[in-house]
Amino acid sequence: MTLIESTPVRTETEDPCATAPETHPRPAGQDYYTISEVVAFTGLTAHTLRWYERIGLMPHVDRSHTGQRRFSNRDLDWLALVGKLRLTGMPVADMVRYAELVREGDHTYERRRELLERTRRDVRARIAELHDTLAVLDYKIDHYAGGHRASERAS
């Protein structure tokens, strides 16, 4: 399962959030990475990667003959999605549930969609709150900029 195969070209009028994110730059022709390489690609710590695997957020990570984790491009694609889900504020329990649904197979599409739609509603509500907050900040900044100009004219 490759989650992100290519990034479509976006027009300036399109919603930038409506397209698939770009994949992490990776060496051409390489499909297995050590945990330290994945740390470098993702910015996650080795501890976090091990924890993701332990709680079931990561699918089974392949191991070398010496027992070292060998992450694939597919694993990196999954981590990119998990990173986006984290940014939405989705609870870890919901991310784990989503991962379980993915592993269960195609018959879980509807439940996955419902989970993502609920998260999207939460994100949109937070964006609306942030827009309101931004409007207040803009108002106050304009107020202080105007007040500063008025005090300069009075001098």
C-alpha cells in the first residue's frame, strides 16, 4: 500500500490542503532504511518510532538478519500520514484505530472515512477559531499602529 505516489500539480485557486502532500526526499533506488535514517528523514526520535511500533500505530517493520529494523518507503509514506494526523490533533487512540482498520482490509473503508471526516470537522472548527483569533490580533495591531501614529502627530 503506497499512500502517496505522486503530487498533482496545483493551481493557485485550488485549496492547498485538498491535494496529497509531497513525499520525503529519499535516495533513488533505495527501499530500506535504518532507524537513524528514518529519524533524519522524519524528525521523529528513535524512541517515538519504537513506541509507534509497540502501540500498533506502525505496521510490522521488517528486520534484518541481525534484528535491526529496516523501514521501507511504504513505512515512510505511512509515517508521513501519521505526521499529518498528529498535526490535526487527532488523539493517538484514534490514529491507532485507523491503523487497525487499514490492516483489517478494504471492507473498513467506510469506518476509516467516518473517522477522517470527524477529524476534518474538528480541524475546520479549530481553523474557524484561529481565524476569529487572527481577526482580533489584526484589529489590535491596527489599533496600536494607529495610536502610535496619532501620538507622533501630537508631538
